[in-house]
Amino acid sequence: MPKLLLASTNPGKVSEYQSVLGNIGYEMVTLSQQGITKVAVEQGDTFEQNARSKASTYAELSQLITLADDSGLEVDALGGEPGIHSARFAGKGATDADRIKTLLTRLDGVPWEKRTAHFTCVIAIVTPENQLELCYGECHGIIVFEAKGENGFGYDPVFYLPEIGKTMAELPTDIKNQISHRGQAARKAREILQRLYGCS
């Protein structure tokens, strides 16, 4: 069985990809399982550039088909911030709680109707021969005034889905994977892997 490298050090992301991709005829492995400690540099100006850079770097290092993503939260009232800087929004070494606190502080005084936002995810699949495929996902919502829910990670506890009436972190994992930006992109990635690489 061929290997598919899930090129992320975020255990939450890895878990979501394992869940959505399921049994596609690959042994899914992580960077740590492959003994890869190098950190791919994210110097792009877009999610797509960063995803491509990470996937290409790790595909070359591992000589495996590699899946990497770049994703983030874009808040309309903040002019699209934190965007590609979502993971570093509260500074180096910050926790999810720190990032949420920073976001809510920046939105202090912004009324409900102007707290619209969306999550974006771009997945890059790169082969050792440097063949590239890109997949996109987007999920729209509103930033609530205080965190709610224990499921998920990142900004999930403050990302409210009006059509469901809950934050992303209040959803069961299977429901979240159906509607989330990462779930959307991962399902497209699954189709590509099955179509291009003969997975069953």
C-alpha cells in the first residue's frame, strides 16, 4: 500500500484529514512518523502559495505523495485579517486561547451584523515528480462575543454558523467535517487521489 504524507504538525488537522479521507487505499503517515523535523517556510502572500510551498518541500524530502494545506480565518471588519497570519495572530508561541482573546479584543465594540467572517482552506497535493493539484474550501459565519464549545481547535469556538445556530466547536466531528472549509477541500482531495492515483 502506497503512503500519503499528511504534512502538518497540528494534531487537530491530521485527525480531521484522517477522518475525511478515510480508506482511500493509502497508508496515511505524518511528518514525525517519517522522521522529518524540517519546518517548511511560509513566505507566500496567499493560502495557495503557502500550501504549494509546504507540499513541495515535504514531497521532495519524503519522496512521497504529500498533502499540505494553508488555511485561516478572514474577518470582514478587520479587512480580512488575520488571514494567512491566523496561526501567528497573537504572536509566536501563542495558544488557541491567546489567538481567540486577541481576535475578540480587536472586535470589541463591533456590532453583531458586522462580525461576518469566513474560513478558507487550500490543499496542495504534490507528487515526488512535482505534479501539483489544488483543492479549495470556504465556510461562512459570524464571530461571536465569547467562545463556546469544546470540539475542534483554532478559532472554532468563536465561529458561529447562523444556519445551524452553533459555533464550529459545538458541532460533532462528523457534522463539522461535512460543512467546514477543511472538510470541503479534503473531499475534493479525496476525489483527486482516487482519480489520479488509482485508489479504490
